[in-house]
Amino acid sequence: MGAPAGEAGEGGRASRPRAANHAGLAVNGFARSDARVPQRPAAPIDGCAAAWGRLSEALMEVQRETPKDGRYEASSAIFFAMRQAKESDDALNQAMAEHAADWPSGIAKLYAFRKEHDKALQWLDRAFEYRDEDLYFIKGDPLLKNIDADPRYMPFLRMINLPD
């Protein structure tokens, strides 16, 4: 099992960047009136701004994180939720520059959230190729819910031995 969120795992990298977990809460609750804190947060939450859809506060929180803790991934998702496409794209490009080799599943989640299925699935394949340990946590991830209905997603889950 990987290291706790935000702590060093194999190879000295964080297994699940802390800021990216904040982004998952932010984008999961931004458009829903029934937004609530998830049952099992992946990381300690310093403030519930993200979970309650207060995206500006969530953005300020994640921008205090370091790049290795997922600042760019989280910022990209929050900017996208705020409908700030250019800022989201810029943060996504920074995330890819920083984490293409060590956290491709995080990039896949961003593309899935943005409803860019082809790119999301390409990055999931890359995550499998790079043996990204976070693939074990993708089943049911709210950032990936947009690709649940894609006919290529279930075969991918089967290929990595995650149950349907």
C-alpha cells in the first residue's frame, strides 16, 4: 500500500499529492447544491472551502502547496470549475511538465474531469505503462466519473485487475 496522502512513497515522491485531493473536493462539489464532505477523504482537509464549493478559497489554499504536492493539478481543476479555461490550460501544462512521468494518473483525472475522454484514457494507459501506484485508487474517483460511460474505461479497469 502507498504512503499516506502527501507523504513520500516509493521513489521519494508523494503517492497522492495533497493539493490534488483538495481539488477533487472542490470540483466534486462546485456544481451540486447537495455538496457534502466525502465519506473518506484521501487527505486531511485544512478547511472545508473546497468541499463546499467555495472555489476561490480552495484555489488560494492549493496555491500555497508546492508543485510536488499537486499545486498545478489542483489549480487546473479548480480553474476549470470556475470556467477560467486559459488559467486551467496553463496549470495543466505546468502539471504535465512537472509530473508527466511520476503522476500520469493525476493528468488523466484532469482530462476526465474536463470531459476530454480520449486524452484521459491515453494518460491512464501511460499511468499503467509507468506503473503509477495511484491507479489502485481510481475506481470511484469523482474526477473520473465523466469517463464511466466510455466503452473503453471498463476494459481498462479489467486490464489492471480492478473489479467492475
